[in-house]
Amino acid sequence: MTPGLIADYRPGAFLLASPQRTLLATGVQQVVTESDPDELATRVTKLLVDSEVPVAVGALPFDTAAASHVVLPEAVRWSGPGRPAGIRPLALPSLLETVPVPPPADHERSVAAAVALLRAGELDKVVLARSLRLRLAGRLDVAALLANLAADNATGYTYAVDLPARDGRRTLVGATPEMLLSRTGQTVVANPFAGSMPRDPDAGQDRRNGEALVASAKDRAEHRVVIDTVVDALRPFCRTLSVPDGPSLVGTSAVWHLATKITGELADPGISSLRLATALHPTPAVCGRPRDIAKATIARIEPFDRGFYAGAIGWCDADGDGQWVIGIRCAEIAEPAGGPGSTVTLYAGGGIMPASQPHLELEETSAKFRTLLRAMGLPSPPLSPP
């Protein structure tokens, strides 16, 4: 990503930087809000075909019953995958308050309750998240934050997407390691992640953490749940599917992951990347299995509405090609109209399995917070009150 595209980012724009290329879309010609997946894909494709707009961009919320937010922009620019040289100090406004939601001890209790449901056979897997709400005295420099995220996560996907807001502006910003899917011609690629382990500053311990993740029966079982579900969701759309025998180890600056790259050939070239994204989303990597029971469990246990966290962010063109990533390792930045301050809400989740241990799940979410905290120049919060 050339420095120019990040430097040219302004509030309200859309940015998605992949390891291959970067998209910056500005302005709004039309907004499509729709919860029905077929209607959403049909409307967006028709608008693209009938206009000179090269791509539609936007976000799908975590809750598939809620309306998606897809925009036909006024201007679109592409560049290569160049990255800023390194993290630079961020001129962060004064931090007035830090509030974990729920508190760490409550999150551990929630994990224990989920484990009991799993062991009773009600679920195969459920993903539980927590948030960290930061109240700032001033406005955050989102372009500088994006530059730091891109520099620190060269193999991932850095993004910023404007969200619907009743008052002021809401922006979802993050650096996800996980692509939901891409479509190029009749080839579709999905790259699910599931199973993770914190990175360690000591090289030897860091290597052992990666080896332990690969050998972990709990994490490999969690990963298999995700892969099986993604394959089942893609199979009706594909003539052929190629699935590796086992996962690969992938690392970000904060976390090791298990990942599997799935490749398929579409049976119908008229199926767009947006329609495929709605078919896959939400995967067990961010929700659980069975999906409906997992969603109900999340709604009952988590003390906040996920909104567009753990949703999907991406783009689609008139031919149906496009790329969608999973909206994790992120923060929602809320800036009220006319007010000098802002609230930055970080999100992090973890897949809960019958063998999960609450204190380790808490540590995992804390490790995932580090992606945004490092980019903001902030330390990780303590796991318990001082």
C-alpha cells in the first residue's frame, strides 16, 4: 500500500488493503440496506451494471437479520500492496477512561457457562467476545491508525468502513488476518481461521507456542468444525472443491492461528462474491455450530450488541468478482456530532469448545486486543483489577 492511499484517507471513505492490492473508495452515490441475501446481491449487481461505478463496497453485520450497508462510491482508486515502513507514534488524545465489557472475571464466568452447554451436547462450538471501551478527550487520527495497523500486519487485511450513524460518525477500523472469500472469474477461495495461541516476545517460547497450537487436539477440533461448515456452505455453489488434509500455521504480530485455504470452481458464473459472502457468513470462526443455537447463546451471554464486529467487509464488481474479509481485530470509533471527544470500542473473541479453560480464553482475547492497542501506542490492560 503506497503511503498516498493511507494519507488520502478521510472520514467517510472505505479502505481495504490486502497483501495483493489496496482499494480506496470515496463519496457516496447510493446506499443499499437489505437483510435478504438474494435481494441484496441482485440489487447491488443491477446498480453496478446500470452505472459506471466500478465496485460496490461495504459491510455485512454479524446478525444476518440486520440490514447490510453497501455503498456505490463516487470515486475508486487502486494501488499495489506496498506497506508503511513501521509503526509510528500516534498523537493519541488524552485517555479519559478504560472500561472492559464485561469485566474479565465475568468473561471467565461466561466461558464456564458456555463450556457447560457444550459438554451437555447443546453445541459443537460457540464464539464469545468481550469489548474494551476507551473514552478519548479528542478525535482519533484514523489515517495514522490505519498506517500503523498496515505496518504491523503485513500479511493481513487492513480496513476502514463508514457505518450508519444516527448522530455524528461511526467507523469500523481493523487489521484482520482472515479472508472470508474472494471470487475471480469462476474461482472462489475461502481461507478460514480457527484455533489460536498468543505470540511471545521470546523467540524460543514463541516457536513453542506455535508448535503447541499445531499439536493441540482442542484447537484442531475447533478448526475442523469451521472447515466442515465452510465446505458445506460452498458445496451447493461449486462444481469442484479442493480442501487440504490439514491446517497451516499462520502468524500475526499478536497471535498464532490455524488456517486452511479452500479453493472451488463455481457451477454458476452468475453467483457474485457478495452472494457467496452472505452464504458463508457468519462462519463458526466468529459464531459457532449449530449456527442458530450459537447465535442465540451469544445474544444471551454477551452484554453488548456486536453490530458490524465479526461481520464481513469487502467489495464486489458488476461481473461478481470481489473480496470479503471477516471484521475482527477491530475497533468501532464513534464521534458525536459537534463534540470534541470520541469513544473507541475494541472487540476480541475466542472459540469455546468443551475442553476450553476460562483463564486461557481470557488470555486469548487480551492477546487479540493487542493488534489495536499496539497501533494506538497503548499497553495491554491488566487481566484483573490492580
